[in-house]
Amino acid sequence: MSDYIVRATALEGKLRAFGAITTRLVEEIRRRQQATPVATAAIGRAATAGAMMGVMLKGDDRLTIQVKGNGPIGQILVDANAKGEVRAYATNPQVDLPLNAAGKLDVAGAVGTDGFLYVIKDLGLKEPYRGSVQIVSGELGEDFAYYFAQSEQTPSVVGVGVLVDRDYTVKTAGGFIVQLLPGVAEEDIAYIEQQLSGLPSVTSLLSEGTTPEQILTRLIPGNVKFHETIPVLFRCTCNRERLIGVLVSLGVNELRRLLEEDQGAELVCSFCKEKYAFSGEELETLIDRIEQK
């Protein structure tokens, strides 16, 4: 099944929801990062939430999510836009931990339970929107729900999951976000809470062939209206020109050091792991360009 996000509304527009399947996206991230199972689960959960948050935006808007916990995985960074294009990485994707007490991948142990979740939205305004909350569990679903409640004042239910197969590839990944807007009746809130209490994990549902649409229908009271379906894919925005800018930002002294010690430079994109080689002549040209300014 191809990756996609479906957008839905219910209760006469007083509830909006997003359901996603992101298996291919998370597998592509795992492959590029050469991530361990627990790191794949952590990065994949963040990327799935980021993908759904991205399609909440419009046009050329985009967002960046930073998960900075005190766990050994370091920072998780997700970049997503309104078109369903996502990329993500972690500082230490090779982190490996024993299973937790429940026999599951210890995502909270990898992420840490002390730290912050940051969301930066580039909405084409003079200054980007910035929101942040403390990490409350490290499992990430609860942390994103806490972000919506605290930073955007929108009560939300967030479920994200990644199932890693025995060969370390991603068997299934996906999630949902259900957001309550002003005017939702108490009985509707109680219904959602009751449905959540008996809902199997996201990965269990997806593994059984349950679609994102069926998950949302199961959770939400009344008639659910499904709107657009947005394809989701891994896409990196790195290119040679951007990395030339990175080299220029190093300054003349550092470029001279690279020229003298290595006779060139090689930069690697953190997201996609593509390598960009720059010859000694190219470094000399950059040095000349900086000195002439």
C-alpha cells in the first residue's frame, strides 16, 4: 500500500482528523540512516506526526520539529511541508537498547523523558511561528498531544506507531491525529475516550489491514466526512548550491585549513546521507569570492 494521509472532519466541523500510513517513508529514513530498530521506531513516530502536521499547512508553508530529550538518540529533527514531503534524522541512529518492561522497543529510553519538543512553522511571514513544550513521556504520541494542547490550545489525541520486522526493515508505520474544536459536546468527548480505551495499537491495526480511514471511523462519533488524500514521500531538499553556502559560512580560515590538510572537502547531508565532494580548486574559488566582498 502506498503511503498517504487522509484528512477528515466530523460533528459539523467541530472535529478534524488526520490518518496516515507511512511505511515506505519510515523505511526510506531507516535505510538512509542505517538506524537500529529502536531508533527507527523513534524517528519514524516523529516523522509520521510531522507528516500529518505538515499537511495541516497550506501552499509552500513548511515546519521543522526538534525533539531534544536527554536520551542517547540525541536530537530528532523532522522537516515536512503541506505537500506531504518529509525528511528526518537523529543524531545517533545507531543507539541500541534492551526491550522495555512491556517487551516493546524502548522509545522513551532512547528519546529520554527530560527535554523539549520544538515546532517551528515557516508560514511565509516575517518571523516563523515557534512553539515548545516539555517532553512528558518520551513515547512521542503523548508528547505531540501535549504540544497541541499547550502550545496551540487544541485538545488532541495523537497515535503513532512503527513496527520493525525481524530483518530490521519497517513492516508497517502510521498514525492518527484527532483534534477537538470549540463546541464539541461532552457526550462526543466521552465516546472518543471510550473508543480509545479499547483501541489496539496503531501498528496492530495496520498489520491487520485496517486502513487509516477505518481507524478514524472507529474513533470518531457520527458521520465522518473524508476530504483529500495526500501522498506521502521522503524528499530531501539538499543540493550542491546549498552546501556551497555551508562552506562559505565556515569562513576563510577554516576553508584554508581544509585546503591545506585535505586538498578539498566532502560534506554529507544529515537527512539523506548524500555526499558532496569539493575539489581544492573549488575551495580556492570560494576563498577568493569571500575575500573580494
